[in-house]
Amino acid sequence: MIDLQLMALLLIPLFGGGMLAVFGARPWAAELNSLMSFCTFVASVALTMRVIDAGPQAAFNEQFFIDQFNVYLVALTAFVAFTTSLFSRPYMRIEQHHGKLSVGMLHLYYSMYQLFTFAMLVALTTNNMGIVWVAMEAATLTTVLLVSLYRTPASLEAAWKYFILCGVGIALALFGTILLYFAAERVLGQGGTALLWTHLNEVKGELEPTVLKLAFIFLLVGYGTKIGLVPLHSWLPDAHAEGPTPVSAVLSGLLLNVALCAVVRSKVLVDGSLGSHFAGNLMMGFGLLSLLVAALSLFRQKDIKRMFAYSSIEHMGLITFAFGMGGAVATYAGMLHMTVHSLTKSAIFFAVGHAVQKAGTQQMDNIRGLLQVSPTVGWGLVLGTFAILGMPPFGVFASEFLIVTTAMHEYPWTTPILLISLGIAFAAIFGKVQPMVFGETTAKPLPHPPALVPVFLHLLLVLILGVYMPAYLSDWYRQAAALLG
Amino acid sequence: MASNYASQFVNLLAALLLLVVFAMLAQRRILSMINLFAWQGLLLAVSTFIVAYSTAQHHLYYSAGLTLVLKVLLLPWLLHRLMRKLNVRWDVETLINIPTTMLVGIALVIFAFNLAAPISQLAEGITRGLIGIALASVLLSLLMMLTRRKAVTQVVAFLALENSLFFAATSATHGMPLVVEFGIALDVLVATFIFGIFFFQIRETFDSLDITHMEKLKDD
Amino acid sequence: MTENTEFIFAILFQLTQLLLVVLAAPLLSGWVNQCQAWLQNRSGAGVLQPYRVLHKLFHKDAVIAYNASPLFRATPYIVFGCMWLAAAIIPIIAVDLPFSRAADVIALVGVFAVARVFISLAAMDIGTAFGSLGARREMLVSFLAEPALLMVLFTASMISHSTQLPTIVDTLAHHQFVIYPSLAFAALAFVIVLLAENARIPVDNPSTHLELTMIHEAMILEYSARHLALIEWASSLKLFAYISLGIALFTPHGIAEVGNWAGLPLAIGLLLLKLMLAGAGLALLETVSAKMRIFRAPEFLGTAFLLAVLGLLIHFLLGV
């Protein structure tokens, strides 16, 4: 049964990718894309229900493994991928209308979009640390041509940077995986089971600590490049700013999470083997650095998508920090923050995408009076900004509050850094968004109605998570946090 | 006795692999770099084959075959074809001059060997020390990526990096599970194709394959 | 066999080698030149040509510059003595010779250095432009080649835990066959050092007097007759010493034990074969490569140093 559900979850996007590779040039390709994403979402919901009922399960000869932790990411990924596909339908049509995209480019976009979803879902659900690597690399490969979709010099440069940096990063992660296997095969023996996370987790106490230490450094640096941890982040703002907005939304909202999930899985193994907090400390260090550097960089930004890309680095730093602290509360908070950040950040990118289309530029100095031309886009951006800055009653406030209070308890010296960074980020983003939404403008209306349902749906969810946490959801998160220790 | 010779031979191949990476680092011509890359692939295939033979692991034969086809024949051929199509014949321009690069390279090797020394103590038989060599090759390939200006050489460096990793996977750990290896091989192949697409896009847009044109994106 | 007879045998062995090297060295140079001629489709002057040249030079009257100091006169003898000593102490036919106590690798490098210092001083002694130029270039090349040579020798020493050449040769020749990746690197580096130190292509060209490129020839332009003969002979001896050092370090198999008269013919035969092969290889190498610009020489020798260091590092890592 679990096999079938999992197969449905993975095969639908793969099949969708194939279909869109054939029919991607048809006028109804956008609808087909949304339909496929919707089916994936339904499959993920079915799988989630089952895992919550029956607990962690392995499938396909233990090659896949679903527990409360990754199934929550699966559901989140499928949901955001679905809403993004809804958003991209009118967005891409407007881009086409403006002459920025051709039919052939859209064809590529649709099929790669589905394959990207597939790669992320494989990376999340697989039990094999080697396959995690393969899927992560596949996720890079499917998005790299999307970043350069516009074929402008800037977008090519961004894509090249993304490709090379993530290629190098992911190669280091492969070296880490090899070292992990090197340590594991001495305990688990040659062959297929030595890279299975569940098996590794059982014997983590016997794995050679020196090797695992080195392995974790490589894994963290490798996957950390993908997460956008400072100092390996330089691809991220470029790729987000120069790629099409739906791609920015899924990169920020989903891919970073998936990479972080791989790091968290490795951290569980390594700290279990070392019996210390080595991996956690490293993650905390990288997390704090990313948070601080990203917050300081926010002030200098002039491009709106770049600014929110830096905000993603900041939040990923915070989440990495939370997972690095470990413990039930911090992990719970980290997962909650992952959820609300994904939802909020994608909603912001949706709103930003339409705002940019209206203004015809990504330069914040030239975007003015959004509330006047399109109250919905304007309010979407305002509310999204409030949410991402951690204003109550949005969910981001709850998770940030939890993270900061836990840090005060466990590592008091980090509190000033956290608070200062969050304060700086608040000032920077708020100061730049405020003039964009108010004021006068002469922008023309868009040729297609903007897709604002996803924006408000996401923000509504974040609001709900902020004011009322459903009991089963918090149970679920608590179980997942317990699994990660 | 046979496995003793096998391990000595693999050690020799590992040393030669490192030598080839150094040769690539010192190389000024793109075509020679591609040829060296093919040699590296050949060394890799032979060492994988020997490990397969001496440890009687049949799936490594497939890896060796795959390496031979993919990295000795297909990729160099593709790169040569690309070079012809793009008409790239210039010398490689480096950001740092070559002797300095070499010195940095030696420092990296020492660093890598130091890092791997505790692991070498753990490993027995055939794999002793190979992790260190693989790590050194990985770092040298990274150095190569950093110091080269042309897109094509960066890609060759990237592939050399992949080769070093593959060497670590097959020789030092006696091969990852086959599905992982196939996955990796597939990714490398796709990556090379995407690189190819990029070459054309970059040249179309910038009229050159020099990546110094692509340093415009800044924070302000 | 008593202690005494053993000593006499050892002395006899040593004398054999002493005579052999000094007589055979010009032959080796002749052989290399002849091989080159064959490779370049020339008929060549024959392998005995160096002897004829030496004979001719010894029968000429020496002309010495007016302002030459005694150093200038003494240098050919010193250089010749150094090279002869170097070639004589390298164990090539037997391992435990009386002189071999002196055959420490570092001492050997020192002997080469003494010769180099004297010949450079002598070149500058007259005060001609070419002499200083050659001396300067020679110093540049050897300044880079010497550390590489030392590194090569250290790699071999690490394997046998001794800097004594006889011990190194003994360890490598008489033990079970092992592949040493580190020695492969060292051998490559050694070939480069050999080319540079013996003024061969691609670093220098021994057969031209082109001022832009010459190094060694520029230093000895002022010498004539018996002095020149000694210097030429010393050059042959140096080449012989280097090649036999290479043989001792990298392919010492077949070398005789002391007192093993039966083993001696085989050892000499094998040595001759190795020398012929090495000479032919050298000729081939020189034929296929082109002379490089002098400013590329540092890079070339840097490569040698790099290779030698790599060999050393690999020895540390792999333990062989």
C-alpha cells in the first residue's frame, strides 16, 4: 500500500514532465502543469495521512523511507509546487505577452518544472544517502536552464554561477557521502545497505568518529552551498533575481528546505556517532553567520527580488541555527519556521512578480504606488512583508519567538546576535517596501488578471499557524522533532 | 600475493592520477587539457578494473566499463567536437601564474594528506592512503576551477573533480552501490550536455567564452 | 676467506670501477651523440669521437688570458677531480666498496656543487661578458635544480632509511620486488634535473655557441687545449655520474656483491646494457624536444622540484 502511494507521488511529476516535454508548446500546457501539480499534491496528502496514522514506514526494499519529518516536507513541497504552478499560469502568459518569453522557452519551463518537483520529492523520500545526492544534483540540473530562461547576459551569468558553484558544492557533498560510506561499510559490510539512512541510524554509535567528522564537514559545505549558507551563498541572490519569478519562488521556498533536510539527516548520524554536539555547533555557527551577513546585506539592495533572496538566506540561517541547537523545542521551532517561511516567501515572490510586471523594472527606486494601481498586489506585498518580518499574529512570529527563547535558555550569548540581525532585517526591508506600496505611479494595467489567490491562501495559512496551531499538526511536528532528537 | 601486487598497482595508479591533475593544472592549452582528462579517465578505468578483479566485486566491472565509455571516449570526444564547433583554440589564460598555482597546489596536497592521515590509519589493505590522494585531487581540481578564466576549462576542471570523486568512490571504498553509481554517471552526462548548451548561449550573448565578461552582477 | 683477502678484493673492485668510469665516460658521450646522429638520419662521427677530440686537445698548446688568476688554471683539475670522485663512489657494479663510506647522497650533491662553484668563478675570472653571463645562467639553473635533486635523493633515502648510497642500492636491489609510486615521481624529477645539470636540450644545447641561449658553453669559452680537454672530460664524467646515479637509484637490480667474482661479469654486462639504454633514451629525448626559452627553464625545473616533493609526500601517505 505504501509502495503504491509513494509510487503515485513520484511517478505523477515524472509522468507530468514527460507529458509536458511532448505537449509543452500547446496553449493548454499551463493548465496541464497545474493539473499535474495538483495530482502530486493529492498523492502527498494521501501519503501524509497514512504516515501520521501508521508511523514511519520503509518502501521499495527499504530504498525509500517516510517518517513524520520528511513527510511534512513532502506535503509542504507538493503544496507550494501546486500553488506556484497556479501562479505561474497567468504570470508566464503576461511575460509572453510582454515578449520576454517565447513558446519554446515556456515548453522548457513546464517540463523542467515537473522534473524539478520529481527530483525534490525523490531527495526527500529516499532512504539512500547516495540517492539523496543524485536527486539534489538532478534538482540543480533541472533548474539551471530555468534560471537562464530569459537569455539575457545577466541571467546567463546568474545561471553559470549557480551551475558552477552548486556543482562544486554538490561535488564536495559527494565526497562527504563517500566518506560516510567508507565508515559505514566497515560496520554494515559491502553493498546496498551501507548507505541506507535507517540502517546507519541504528548503528551510528559504532561508526568511526574521525571519518564522520570529516564527512560531515564536506556534507555541510556541499549541501550548505545549496541552502545558501554564508560564505557559499553568492549564487543565490543572482539566481533569484535573474530567473523567472515562479522559479525564484520554488528555489527559495522548496529547494533550500530540501538541502537543509539532507544536512539535518546527516547531523543526526554524525552527532550520534561522535556523542558530542560537533555537527550541531557547526550548523549553529554557519546559521548565525548567514543570519548576520544576510541581514547586513539587505540594506545595500536595490533590486527587489535580490532583497528577498537575501531575506531567504537570513531565514535559512535562522532555521539552520535552530536545527543546530537541537532538542525538542528548537527542532519543533525550526520545522515550524521552515513551513511558514516557505509559505510566506513564495507568497511574497508571487506578489513581487506581479509588482515587477506592473512597474516594468526590478529596481525598487522605480516601483512606486502599488496600492494605487493594484490594491490586491499592494496589500499582498504589505502583508507578506509583515509576515516575513515576524510581526504578530503571523506564524513567523511564533517560530522566531520559539527559536529566540530557546536560544536564550541554551546559548544565551547568541541572543544579541539573533535579535540584532532580526532588527536590522526588519528596518531594512520595511524601509524599502514602504515607499513601493504607497505613493503615486503611472503604471499601466496588466494584460491578464494577476494570480492572487495563491498569495492570500499562503498568507492565510501563515496567519492561522500564528494564531492557532491545530492539535494534530503540533502532535505531528512534535513526533518529527522527537525522531531527530 | 596477487592482491598485494594489485594494491601496489592501484597505489601507483593513484599517484599517477594525482600527477595528471597536476599536469592539467600546469597546462596552458585547452586541447591538451582535454587529452589529459581522457588519460585521467583511462587511469580511473584501469584502477577500477583492478579493484574489481582483486576484490571479486562484479558490479565494479560495470563501473570500469562505464568509465571507459563515458570518460575516456564519449566526453573527450564531445569536448573535442565542441571545441571544433566553437572554434576555440586559444591558450588558457590563468588568473594566477602557473608556478604560483603549482606552489599552492603543493600546499593543498600537504593539507589534504594531513587531513586524511587519521583515516589512512584506519583503512587496511588496498585502500590505505587512497582517500588522501583522492582528497588532494579534489582540492586541486577546485583550484583549477578557481584559476581558469575560460568557461571550457572550468568545465574540464569540473569533470576532473568528478573523476577524483569517482576514484574515491571506486578505489577507496570498493565502489558505492550500483544504483548510486549509475545515478552519478547520469548526472555527469546530463551536466556535460547542459554545459554544452551553455557554451553556445554564452558565446551567442557575449561573443566570447571568457567568463570575465560575467562579473557584472553585484549587490548594488 | 680472511679479512685481508676480502679487503684486497674490495680494493680491486674499487680500482676497477675507478678506471672503468674514467675510461668509459667519453664512450658514453660518444654513444649518446651517435644515437642522436642516427635518430636525425646522419651518419655521425662514431662512438670514439670524444677520445679523438680529447687526444687532439691534449696535444695542443694552451692559450691562457693575460689577466687569468691561478684559480682559472686550477679549475679544470678541480672540476675533473670532483667529477671523477663522484662517478667513482656511486655503487654501480658492487655495493660495498671502500670508497663507498664517502658515498653519502648529500656529500655527492656537495661534490657537484664544489665543481660548479669553481667553474663559475673561473668563468667570471677573465672578466669577459660571456663568461659572466654563462656563470649567472648556470647559477640560476643549478639553484633550481639542486633542491629538486636533493628531494629526489631524500625520497630514495626515506625508503631505505639511510642517506648512504650503498645502503639505498642494497635495499632496493636485494629485497622483494615492490612497486614504489614515490620513486616513479622521483625518477621523472631526476630526468629533468639530469637534463638541466648536464646542459642538455631542452635547457641548454651543448653543440651550439649561440649567445642568446648558451649556458655551459659560455662559461668555458676561454679555455683551450689541455684545460678544455679536462673540462670536456669532466662533462662526460658528470653525465656518466648522473646516469649511473639514476641507475643506482631506480634500477639497481643485478648489482654484484663484494668478492663475488662470478657475479662481476654479469653485473658489468647489465651495467653496460643499462648505460646503453639510458644513453639512447637521452638521445631520443633530446631529439624529440625543442630548446626552451631560458626564462621557461625555471618553470621546467620547478616542475622537477614539484614532482620530487610529490614523490616524497606520496611516500609519507602510502608508506611505500
